[in-house]
Amino acid sequence: MATPHRRKGPDGLQKAFLYLILLDWFMLLYISTEMRHMTFRHGVMASFMLTMFNLILMNLCFRRARRSGDTYLLYPVIAGALLSFILMSYFFFF
């Protein structure tokens, strides 16, 4: 009789999500430090790309957390999306 295979540690998809979350935070850090030196055109493009990246990442993480119970992935993603919104509103209004 075959014994079921037990996985040790997280799967590859979970590691990819964690790396995407880290990439999101590094992008937020870079944009927040370089925001004062950006032209309006580059700021709009960076804000748009960061918003799209956060929306895609939030959608993927909500699907992943609902399916496998990994709700701890949602907190840094939502915090990153809120920080992205704050940075974008600061860039456009101040």
C-alpha cells in the first residue's frame, strides 16, 4: 500500500506570493524615496503601475487565502495597498 506524501514547509506558489509581497514593499520604498525627484509624467506612470500591481496582488492573495486558509498573507498586501494609495494621493495633491 502506498503511503501519502507529506509536504514539509510551504509550497512554491506560497513562496512566490511572499516574494511578490516583498517586491511590492521594495517598490513602495523606492517610490517613496524618489517621489520628490520625479517629473509629473514619471510619477503618474509609477503610480499607475504600482496601483495595477497592488490590485493584481490583492486579487491573487484573496483567492489564495480563501482557498488554503493563508489569511496572514492578506495583512501585508492590504497595508501595502493602503500605503500605495497614500503615496499616490500625496503625489497628486501636494
